Amino acid sequence: MTTTLISTQASLAQGFVSLVGAGPGDPDLLTVKGYRVIQQAQVVVYDRLVSPEILALANEKAEMIYVGKKLDYHCVPQDQINQILVDKALEGKRVVRLKGGDSFIFGRGGEELETLAEQGVRFEVVPGITAAAGATAYAGIPLTHRDHAQAVQFITGHVQKDGKEIDWQAAAQSNSTLVFYMGLKQSGYIADKLITHGIAEDMPCAIIENGTRREQRVFRGNLAQLPNLAKQAQSPALIVVGSVTSLHEKLDWFNIKH
Ligand code: SAH
């Protein structure tokens, strides 16, 4: 609590940016700290995947700036987003930069903070529940399990566009659950590469669409079926590969109507 008071006082004088992870969808998955800083914000700069219920927590006088992003399409270019954060902070404002999931997991949070650091703007990071943790929890898929997986890898499915290839050999090691973000359009490529590197075609996998939201859907099958499953699913969705996904049938609790 002491640290909180200090950072709040400093922010009044100099401007301050809180980089807040909003969680994957269900607004109740926002952290208590995230809730508090959103309520105190004078400016909220937010992305497309942030739930309207979370945006509604902001003060009605707060300036709300939408910089939404879609795959392959940035509503506002990244350097302009960085500049908005710097400008608002230098005006002395208390700024919340609100992103879906966790800002440091495929969220470009690091890039935005580097700019703030270079410009001498003070900031803090409020972590959020990343989609891999939230969506699998709501789908009844434990990412690790003593009988199934001793490791988990979060991987971007956006590889080819970014021009950086995944280390498929490392991804295909046994006993590891793989979670692909932004992988829906690349599902055929992902399945091919994993099979080529030794994962069995009948390895169980799942696609979780709209994880933690009321409209969540889970598609289950095996690796060879992944491209067909992906045709039925819509964004935002995660691809999960590994035998833990077979626990979904037993542990599903969220989609069951009581
Ligand atoms: N920083 C975010 C990820 C941003 S990248 C986080 O930590 O969760 C965007 C990708 O996240 C989407 O393409 C999708 O793969 C995944 N994603 C985000 N929200 C999701 C949700 N509710 N259900 C399933 N996948 C989701």
C-alpha cells in the first residue's frame, strides 16, 4: 500500500503511465489493482480486445482514446500510440494504457515502455491474465499436469509475417503443451511443421474461441484435423496442442448449463 501512495503522488506532479492487462474477456478477471488504476485514470488508451464492461469502470470525465488493433491492420500505427502516451504523460496526466490479456505477452507492452523510458516518463506495469491462462482455465484444460505435460510454451502464430521462424524442433519436444496465439490463419502451416518435427498426427489439440467470454466455444480434435477445426473457429482464438487438451471433455465446467 505504501508504494501505491508514493507512485500516485508522483503521478499527480509529473504524469504517469500504468500499463494494465485487462485479461482475456470476462471482465471479472481484471485484477484489483487494474480496477483501481482505471478508476483513477484521466486518460485511457485502449485496444480492441478490451471488454466494454472494463472500459465502463473509467471515470466519466476520463478521456478515452481507442487505438484498436486487428490482425494485419493497425488502427493507429505503433509509433503514434507511443507518442500519445508520451504526450499525455508530459501534460501531467494519469494515463492508463489498457490492453487485452497481459501486456507483456504478445502485447507490445515492452516496446511502448521502452519509448516511455527513453522520454523519461514514469510508469508501472499491472499484469493481466493472459489468454493462454484464462481461456484454458475456462475450457477445463490444465496447461501442465503430472501425467501429461511438464512444460508449456506460448508461441506466436504470426511467424511468417514477422519474418522470424519458430524453433520447431524445440516446440515439438515431448511433454510440452503448446499454446499458439494469433495462429488461426496459420493453422495448416503449424500442423504441418509440428508433424514434420515429430509430433504424432493423432496428438490431441483444441481451439478455444472467445475464451472466458459467455460465447466461448471449444473445438476438439487431433493435430491432423487442426486446419479443419480452424475453419469453423473465429478470432480471437488460441490453438492448444498437447494431450492435456483431452481433459476438456472431463473438466469442462464453463460451457455446461446448470
Ligand atoms: N496480450 C494478449 C495477447 C494479444 S495477441 C494476452 O496476453 O492474452 C492476440 C491473440 O491473443 C489473439 O489472436 C488470440 O490468439 C489470443 N486471444 C486474446 N483473447 C483471447 C480470448 N478471449 N480467447 C482466445 N484467444 C484469445
